[in-house]
Amino acid sequence: MNSTGLLLSILPNVVFTLLLLAGIGLFAFNLRKIIRNIRLGRDLNRSDNPGERWKIMTLVALGQTKMMVRPIAGILHIFVYVGFVVINIEVLEIIIDGVFGTHRVFAPFLGSFYKVLIATFEVFAALVLIGVFAFYVRRNIIKIKRFVQKDLDGFPRFDANMILFVEVLLMSAFLTMNAADQVLSSRGADHYISYGNYPVSGLLTGLFSGWSDGALIVYERFMWWFHIIGILAFLNYLPYSKHFHILMAFPNVWYSNLNPKGQFKNMDAVTREVKLMLDPSAPVPEADGPVKFGARDVQDLSWKNLMDAYTCTECGRCSSECPANMTGKLLSPRSIMMKTRDRLEEVGKNIDANKGTFVDDGKSLLHNYISAEELWACTTCNACVQACPVNIDPLDIIVNLRQQLVMEESAPPASLATMFGNIENNGAPWQFSPADRLNWKDE
Amino acid sequence: MELKVKTYAEYMAQGEVPEILFWVGCAGSFDDRAKKVTKAVAKILQAAQVKFAVLGTEESCTGDPAKRAGNEFLFQMQAMQNIMVLNGYEVKKIVTACPHCFNTLKNEYPQLGGNYEVVHHSQLIESLLKEGRLTVSGGSFKGKKITFHDPCYLGRANDVYEAPREVLAKLDAELVEMKRCRTKGLCCGAGGAQMFKEAEPGNKEVNIERSEEALATSANIIAVGCPFCSTMMTDGVKHAEKEAEVSVLDIAEMIAHAADL
Ligand code: SF4
Ligand code: SF4
């Protein structure tokens, strides 16, 4: 072989390697930005009790226990989830083949187990197709309420269907590639060795029986490239999509709130001031930096609130259990999470555009994204927190924004201002005299 | 049964230490409907010979509605003042018939220096029945259909689902569940300070949605464990014009009634 021939023969491997590096590099670049955005949030310690955290992550993220509360969606999701994970083992082989110019590099090492592996991949690819088909029908034909609600209008709805579409393309590429491979190997073509029967693609070989060897090789190669380029493109689509949850679910569940759901954080800054008010001579530690009560913008939320926003799958289980949402109020806990992410992305872009510092854009999460009407509709019932399959806490964001409305803007609804006044003056939310507290015993 | 209620101050004056503090709460002190529940709890404690005390005029709002509404200042002011009173008496154990007080005292006071063992009245009644300090038979509830409405701040907020059901099971009645129960229980609509304001614009009131669900079980009694749920469910039943057939009762009232107190 002369040097031009050698160059030509390794050209696909060079192209492949470059594509792979570019795809992974771009993803790493975007991931770093997201991590920076999450770090804009306030401090919060969520690293205590690692044993419990690993347990929760295994159950809820890996084992998807909260998905199974709704068994039909739960099982379909398991098909797609397990299928996705299993088929990624195949992607490893594709990458090695691509870089080194081998063909099915694992086959010789794994022997007959390779056949079992390929058969498993195929079965899962078929299950993914079934799951994705059912998901499409649920969203677009049966029109399940949580998928047709207004808060998904626009990009989010497109995003959801886009992902289903891409998964169909990827799985079809994988299965027809195997089918073409089989026809070639049955004809004894170079490189194409038989790996036994393929349970799903074996049914598709009929499609290719009339094709010439040349056409089959082109098809098989094309699908191979399509599959891997598709996966790299998909990887880089994740940071813009609700599908980012496939990565974020794991850390997000690990950092779950382990306290009882009814326990709201006590604000240390307030404790300091109240202690001083009750006893001006009390020794209280100084506050570090200016104190803000509650959250006006994303930077005032905790980093976990922001991680929650990037993890949200937009599944709407929270909103479908929310008493406010189901009775027609403006509040939707899902949309609280989506708006937090939208605003955080906007703040991130602002930082990028201004050489690393945020320049006030006259906007904030509160008011420009989330309205007081939404916030005041919440009953703090925790149904959304309970329902979320990836342990997101929309209620924590709601309460932080309420604190801003009340303590910084002094803008509670009039009736709540009255209630505050009653507690201050009478020690009860209604206008009763504290002297009458024990009257019940003689009534 | 003649009710004898003593305050902590009265016990102390006599040089005695009560077994438990009964935290009555604002609704339990002032709301006419909730006062009946307060008396039922007191009767149950007395019948079981539990040496209990109340704070009387020394009690003040826990601060729960202020905290949920975002007024952390007011909450902590209330909490610190209450903690001073409670710690002054060296209170160890508290029972309350209000899940909001229960949650706040149990989860949010410790960080501010108030550490107590806090139980909901359903939990205390359950243990009194188990220990044999209290006995009931079905009485007038025998054969009736009862459905229990989970209070958010007892259930999801603190994972207490079984104690109220265990107590109700003692009434020889048929316990039926609503479609949404336990972890999936639907709020009555009063939590998060909604009790003290008009609902935001929507197409239905939350309490009507929940009451319809309770009525759909065709239960004769909707059992509750929270003064706010009690108000909301009672209004919902009235709205459906079912108040003649269906009553809304707190588990304490039912136990007191069944035990002839
Ligand atoms: S806590 Fe608020 S947002 Fe969440 S389900 Fe309840 S009412 Fe809806
Ligand atoms: S917050 Fe959780 S339950 Fe709600 S849409 Fe997002 S992922 Fe689904």
C-alpha cells in the first residue's frame, strides 16, 4: 500500500476521532457553564449522612421507585431507561471500532456471549421503540392533561416530541444496520462475519434481500455513522432540553432534602435580629455581608434550588397533584421550575456576555417570571414534592419568593397583613383577646 | 364527666410536675367548632388518667401561619417567646390536636432552642389504647362508614399516616379510603395561610373538590385530625347540601363519644 492509500484507509478513523473529540469537548464546555450557573446559588449543606444519600439515590434515581407510583408510565419509562443504558454499552464498541478501524471489536473476545449481548441490545431497542411509541400516543393522541397544559406551550412541547423522534431514528438505525450486516454476512462478504441470530433485526432482513452487496455496505456504513453522529448530537442537545434529567437525576436525588417535608428552614439572619430585639445585650455573631430576606432572583436561591431547575423533566406529576393547579389557579409547580431554569439561563448568558460578571438587566425571577398571584395560590401542602420522581422541591422556591414579597417588599395580600397584625397584637391569627384563651374549659 | 383542667402554673404552684403539656393552639382556643375538639381531647386525657397541663393565657400562636406566608420575623418572634415559656417550665413532652402546631413545635423549634417530644393527638390516643389506659367499643359508630382525610402537615409533612387509622379501627366501623389518600392525599385548601385569605382566582374551591371526593365514598362520617381541615370539609359538605346525612368529626370527638365521656 502506498502512502496515499494508507492515508485514505485511515481517513474514516481520523474523521471519526475528530468528531468524537469535538462532540465531547462541546458537551464538556456547556456542562461547565451549567455547573457555574448552579454555583451562583446560595450555600446549603447537603453532604451530611452520605450512607442515607447513596441509599436514596439507588432507590429513587437508579431504581425509579417514585416513577412506579404510576405503573403504566413507570413501566414504559423503565423500558426506555434500561434500553438507553444497555445500548450505551454498544456505543462503547462503536467508539472503539470508529477510532481503530475495527469491525465489532468485542466479538472475538466475548465469543458466544457476544451473541447474547447483541440479542439483548436488540430486545431492548425494540422495547424502547414500544415505549417511545406509547409516550407519543399519550402526549399527542390521548392528550393526557399534564402533557397538554399551557405551561408546555412552545419549545417544551416541541422538545418532548423531538426527543421521542430522535430515539425512534437512533433505534431504527441500530436495528436496520444489524439487518444489513446479517444479509452481508450470509453472503460471505469481507469483514462481515455471522454472529448468529438477531432476534429483532432478523425479522427485517427481508427488506434488504434484493439489495446488491455494494448498496448494503453503503447502507450499513451510513447507519453506523448516523448512529454515532446522532448520539453525539443528542448529547449536545441535552443541556438545552428537559432530557438533561438523564444525567442530573443522579446527583439531584443524592442531594435530596433528608428532613421531614414539613420542616422549613429557619433563617439565621432573622434569628440574630430577633435575639437582639428580645435581649439587646445578648452576644450574637455578626452577619457576614449584607442580609437579604428571601429570594428575588435566582442568585438568592440555594444551589440546590438551581440544580432542581436543571433536573426537572417537565413531566407535570407535581402539577397534576397540586390542589391549586387542579382547581384552575395560575400556580403550576412545574412551571415554577421551568421559569427558574429559564431565568438562570438568561443570567448565565448575561454573565458570558459581560466577561464573567452579571450586569443588572432590570429583571428578576420574582415578578418578571413568577407572579405574586402564583405564589399566593400555594397551600404548602407538599404534594408536588412528594410526587416528583427526581426529588425536586418547588415549594422551597415558592416560600423563598414569598419571604421576599413579605419581608423586603412589604406586599402580602391585605388579609394576610391583617393576620400578621393579629398575631403580633393578640398572639393569635384572629382578633381575639389573649385573656380568653382558656375560656373553652368552662363553656 | 366533669372536666378538670389545670395550667402549668397551677401544677408548679402545688409543687407537681405534669406528665405532658396539651398545646391547645389558636383554633382550639377560639374557634367554636375546634373548642369542642379541645374539650374532647381533655376528656380523653382525663379518662386515661394522664396528668396533663395547659398553658392557658401563657400560650401564644406558634407562628406557623406567619412562617408559611413568608413572615419569618414574626414566626421567630413567636417561637422565641413560646420557647422561653416552655423552657421556663422545663416542658418535656407536648401533645396537640393541630397538625400545624405539631409540625412547627416538632421540626422548627429545636433549632431555636426548643427541644421537646411532640406528638399529635392521634398518636397519643393510639398509645393510650394500646397501653390499655383507655378503652372504647364501637358504640354509636358500629357499622358506620368512615373515611379519613389526611392532614398535609401530619401525613406528607411528617409521614404519620397510620396512627389516626389505627384509632378509627377501634370503632367497629367500616373504614373506606378516598381515591387520593395517604401520600397522595389532597389538601383541604387551608394550609400555607390560605385559611386567612380569599383563594386566588380559579375555577373551583379546593375544599369543594376534596369534599366531593370524600362524599363519593358514601361514608357517613368524614374523620379529620386538624381544625382547619374540619372547617374546610364542613363547608364543603354544606356546599353539597349533605350536612343532614354526613358529619365531619375529629377523631378525638369520635373516641370521646364512643368511650361515653
Ligand atoms: S405545595 Fe403548593 S405548589 Fe406544591 S402541590 Fe401544594 S399547593 Fe401546589
Ligand atoms: S418538578 Fe418534578 S414532578 Fe414536577 S415536572 Fe419537574 S420533574 Fe416532574
